[in-house]
Amino acid sequence: MTRSAVIGCGDISALHLDAIEKNPDSELVGVCDIDADRLDAATTRFGVPGFVRHGDLFETVKPDVVHICTPHGQHAAAVIDALDAGIHVIVEKPVARDPAQAAAVVDAAERSGAKIAVCFQNRYNTPVRAAHELIASGRLGRVTGASGTVIWHRTSAYYEASPWRGTWEHGGGGLLMNQAIHTLDLVQWLVGAVSSVTGSAATRALPIDVEDTAEMTLVHENGARSVFYATLAHTANEPVTVDIVAEHGHLSIRENLTVRWNDGTLETVDEELTATGERSYWGVSHERLIDDFYASLDDPEPFWISPADAARTIDIIYDVYAASFPEQVAALRPATKRSINA
């Protein structure tokens, strides 16, 4: 039985706790949070010890796997401490607050014998995986370009509920780091590694220090070109879109996948499963990723969604930030020193 623990008992932890509870080979042995109310709620519900400092959790309950669900600015220190202690890690996106912290996590993963996964769980969506397999098969021919959109709605209350979200220091950015990062990762994963990026980010509607709107053009190493637009200034949450243009057809991912071949043939791929449990409206992809990670623990190879993968997406975002918010980016300091008592 794999001994599991969760650091950070906020909103996203519900999906991790639910997945641990459902997995027949895992057992929750402890939780950690600096917020007394959240920590008390988690310890009461799950009947496990609670800790304020993740170092105390590591030393006392000795987990095999730790799930890190804290604000972005706290990811790197907890990940590095866990990896250096030989504890396997599942960390929420982004892997770290900024490129310097992400690089420190990559270094820790390379020197550790423990495994680490980064939660780019949308790669596990059935339509997305079908699209990736189709592109990799070569049937579509050369991919020439793609577009991605995230057109969502957030309010001031969203940021007031968790003030770290609207800051550079604790969030590392806004829309791109917290919402659109998933879709940006999909564009890179489906189309190919990015060689250059130009774009801009701005605060258009919300009373926050970080961006709520961004656009960019990505040039991929294979010569394809992608365009990307995201905003939280809309009055509703529209479906995320990824459209890919190739020699022999057009892929369109919304909630499902539609393939329009040049000969007029139409194919569709729907999501296979419906989520259950708390926060089920977020889908089944978290559970799939977590189950896959647990099943891979005896495999000597690194997990396939690695810190290096995640760092590449942060690099793209920070290229746009550097052009749009040079003073804010320059003011960030890479708080990468490990502290087992953090």
C-alpha cells in the first residue's frame, strides 16, 4: 500500500484527495496547510494527522508520495524538499512560480531517485489523446499551424477569496500561469516544441496586479506557427478551443474532438467517462493522471509529464511577461533555497 500525503488543502486538493481515496493501492496518511481552518476541516474529514510545516509531515508520517496543491510560489520549496528526501511528488501546475524556480526543480528531479509528475492533466482527456495519436501516426501529414483560445470570466470576488492569485510574488502571474497554462501546454504538446514566441499581456478588466488578457504567436521547431488568445474579461466561460491545421485535414478540440478530412470525411471522438465525487465538474483527467503515476512507481523511467516539460511552458509565458511587464519580472527574486521547515 502506497502511503500518500497532501500539502495544501485548498480547492484543487479535493481532486487529489478524492483520487487517493478511490485508488485501491493508496492510503492517505497526512495533510498539511498553514491555514488552521482548512487543516482542521481536512483532518476531521479524513481522520489523519495534520501539520503546518511540510518538513514535520515528512518526518512524522513518512509518506511514499506527496501531492503538492499549494499556491504557486510555494511549489518549488516543497517539491525540492520532497525529492531530496526521496519522496515521490505529484505537483499542481505550474511546476514553480517562475523560470528560475522551475530550473531548480528540474535540477532536484535529476539528482533524486524519486519520481515526479506535473499536473497537466488535460493531456489525459480522451479527445486530446486521440488528437495526439492521430498527429503522431502521420495520417494528417505535416502540421502547419494551430490556434488556441481560453475565453473565460472571473470576478473580483474570485481573487478576494484567494488573494495570492492576483499577485506576482505568490502567483507568478495571472491568467497565463493560472488558467491558460493548460491550453498552452496542449498546443505545445500537440504541435511540437516552441522555438520562439512574441506576444503581449495586459490587465484589461480586473482589479489585480497581474494580467487578465494575453495574446501570442508561437513558432514551433518543426516550422508550424500557432496563435493563442486568452482572457478572463468575458462575461461567461466559453469552451476552451484548440484547432490544428495539417496537410490532409483539420482537428478541432472543444469539449470533444472533430476531425475534418480534406476529402470531406468527418470523424468525432467524445470523452469516455463522467467524473464522480467532489468537484466532478472538473472532469476525470486528474484521476487518470494520478492513477497512472501510482502505477508507474516501480518503473525506473521518469514519469512522462516531467518538470522539464513544465518548465518549457513557463519559459514561453515569461517571454511574454518580459515584454509586457519588465519591471515586475525584474523584481521577482528566485526564492529557490530549500527549507525543510517551510
